[in-house]
Amino acid sequence: MTSVSPVTASSILEEIETIALELNENELLESVRAIRDHNQAAKLRLLVVGATGSGRSALVNLLLGDAGLLPRSPVPKPAVGVEIRHGEQTEVTRVGKDGTSLAVAPDQIRSLIMNADAARDERVEIHVPCDVLRTCDVRIESLEAGYAAGKWRNVLAAIDYVALVLNAGALLSEAERGFIREYLATDIGLERVAIVINQMDLVPEEERSSLVDLVRTFLGPYQSQPAIIELAARDASFED
């Protein structure tokens, strides 16, 4: 299984570059290098997207090195976007669909995200003093957000790289397949996508390679290919 701990935005790019070299994927190599060049002049803009329960929050916590930043819960969270940026101190803002902003105490992040109102809230903005965020802004979205096609395309237009998180126990739902076909393959390009298969250690060892093969078979018709990264639940939960 691919080791992903410790994880930073740079280490993800390095792992993808290694995969591209092994597979002789020149387009993917060029994309990684273009992203790195862009990152030297500006922040990398990373979108972490997936279905509820796929492990988006766990992946972001791992990337940022803060196991308790975002709530991880089997209880479905409302489909409200979260934007995380660097700040000298932790600040949390609730932004409404009417454009209003409300400051929220940092110790209320869990309550805010778990109880956000998708009909009223546009997004949650979090600023934290994390070194990774000096070079990378992170946006989290849910496939259940119910966005129209135009909204998804606007989201992707403001993104440099996408991490699509899949749950190993429920791979490639129709919503996930549709998102890859209709948006990732056409609007951003699969060479700028990493597919993260989460909770691989919860799948019997003899079945793991078949799950990766299933994803690769689905992606087979596309000329460009994403990186596929296997993530263990114990890594995402910061357990030894």
C-alpha cells in the first residue's frame, strides 16, 4: 500500500510525479511540473471532493497535520462547502447565501460544520496558522451539494488540482462516475486529478488490487489518467 504519511501538498505532487514517471505518462508529468511552477508564484488551489462519508475531512486533517481541525463522524454532514486558508490565528466565519458573514468561535468548528444549513449557508471559511496553507488553499465540497452544472464549472475554474475521495467499501457510485465523466474529464482534465481510495485497510487484502483495477478499468477510455492513491483508515485517523 502506498505510504501517505506525513502528507503535504508538495508530497502529493511528488508521489504523482513518481507514478507518472513509472507509467511514462508525459502529459501527467507536464501537468505536475506546470502546477509546481504555478505554485512558486502563487498558492496551489486544491479541491477535495467526494460523497458524504468518503473521508474528505480526514484527508484534509491529514494534509494539514491537525487531526482535530475538521469533524470526522459517521453522521452525514450537511453539503456546505468549506474553504481553508492560512491565517496568523484561527478564525472561523459562516457565510450565508444572502452574502452575510458571521464570526464563529474557533471551538465551535465541529458544531458549525455538523449543523450547517445547506439552504441558508453558502460556505464556512476557516483561517488557521498552518505552514501547508502558506502555499496551498483548500476547498472541500460534497457530491451531494446539488450544484447545477454551471456552479460546478465555476468551482473547477478556480481550482488547480482535485482530490476525489472514494470509499473503498463503496467504490464508483453513479454520482462519482458522473462527476468524473461530466466535469473532471472535460473541465479540468484527469491529469490534474488524484483519486484517493480511502479505508483500503478495511478491505480484505486479497480484494484490494481488484478495487484499484476496477477504478482503472472505468478510467480506461480516457486519454489522460489521474493518479490513484491508496489511503488507510489508520493513516487518515493519525493512528500508529
